[in-house]
Amino acid sequence: MKAVIETGGKQYYVEEGTILYIEKLDLEEGKEVVFDKVLMINGVAGKPYLTNVKVIGEVVKNGKKKKIIIFKYLPKKKHRKTQGHRQPYSKVLIKEIKTI
């Protein structure tokens, strides 16, 4: 089965065994997460979400992505500013897609 889910303001195309890197969830590693905002399953779309469909996954890891450097400057003004940012993420393994 294949499905489109929504989490963290983004949509993801998933099937069983898929690994996702999504916005950080407030769950520890090894915990189960249920995505109930399912937009489509096997080509059948909802308006906007399908009812009686759940996607179950497991949080494999919580971490931070690679650092990106933000550099701002104003020419001829001696203004320089350097910042770094590491976006937190959760690595989720999709276990099963259930229709109730």
C-alpha cells in the first residue's frame, strides 16, 4: 500500500519500510507515532483527509542536520554578520498502513 501523509506542514509519499526525515517530534527513540492526516491511499483521495486510515511508524532517531552558514553583510558599511543553524529532525520508519 502507498499513501500520502501530512506532518510538520509538509506532505510525504510513503509505503511500508520507508524512512522519513521529518520535523522534530516530541517522542523518544523507539516510540510509536501514528499519522492520522492521510491525504491519499492507493490513488483514492480524501476531501481533504481520509477517515478510518492510519499510518503507523516508529521513531528511530532524533538529531540535528548538518550546519548551514548564514552570512550577511552591507557593502561599504563595515557590517558583517555570520550565523550558523542546525535544523532538528526525527528519523521515522513507516511500519504499516492501516484501514480501519
